[in-house]
Amino acid sequence: MSKIEQTLSIIKPDAVERKLDSEIKEMFKNSGFSIIKEKKIQIEKSEAEKFYKVHETKPFYSDLCEYLSSGPIIVMVLEKENAVLGNRKLMGATNPKDAEEGTIRKKYGISIDKNSVHGSDSIDNARNEIDFFFKD
Ligand code: IDP
Ligand code: MG
């Protein structure tokens, strides 16, 4: 059964820096997502640490948070049927080397850390991540 969902997407610093935001947004729209909210921001490392808290024990945590706060990002709320899973599919595997043809990370990702986009991995996390950036 399918239902309308919202998920959080982030266009990460490597893709914003390369001015890929319009092309990535087109890929979302062409896949049937509506961009309900969006803003371009730069966050502090301390905020990135909160956002990625689930990864705090990983060896790459500090670099990851440094990176997410290293330049402007575009955060978006995407909406469509089964948006969480659909966005994960459109993004492709975490490591662009493993991502399938036609996915955002295959097309634009540079490396496992500079993989161009973030997407929520569950409905609960989507709700929390949307609140994290858009609660006001
Ligand atoms: P996801 O972004 O596909 O959900 P996660 O496992 O949640 O992947 O990891 C969050 C982010 O941390 C990834 O997008 C990637 O940028 C980075 N990352 C994950 N694994 C590694 C790694 O082994 N080395 C360096 N960075 C990593
Ligand atoms: Mg993740």
C-alpha cells in the first residue's frame, strides 16, 4: 500500500559548490517529488554533530560533521507516495562507486564522503530531521 509521505533531503556542500542544485532538483521533480519547503543555509559544526548524532561512534564522525558544515547546503522537504524509500532509491548507494545508473550519487557523487545528497532513512527519522531544520 502506498501513502503520501515527506522526507528530508540535503544537497551537500560538494554539490552546491559545483552548482548542481538545479539539476538535482530537476531529478527530484522528474521522479514525481514535490519540493514542499527549501532553504539554503550554512550550519555550524555543532549543529552537524546533532544532526548526525546516530553516527557519533563512527571513525568518520568528526570529518563528516566538519564536511557538512564546510559550506552552504540546501535542505528540502520532499513529498510523494512512499517518499522515504523512493528518495533512497533515487539517491543511490552511500558510496557512489556502488550506486546504480540513473541515481543522483552515480551521476554526481565524487566519493563516499562527498556523495552530494543526504536522505532520511526511515519515516521516524524523516519526521525528526524535518523538525530539526524546519521547526519554527
Ligand atoms: P547515507 O547517507 O547513505 O544514509 P550513512 O551510513 O547514514 O549513509 O552515513 C552518513 C554519511 O556519512 C554518508 O552519506 C557519507 O557521506 C558518510 N560516510 C558513511 N560511511 C562512511 C565511510 O566509511 N567513510 C567516510 N564517510 C562515510
Ligand atoms: Mg543515513
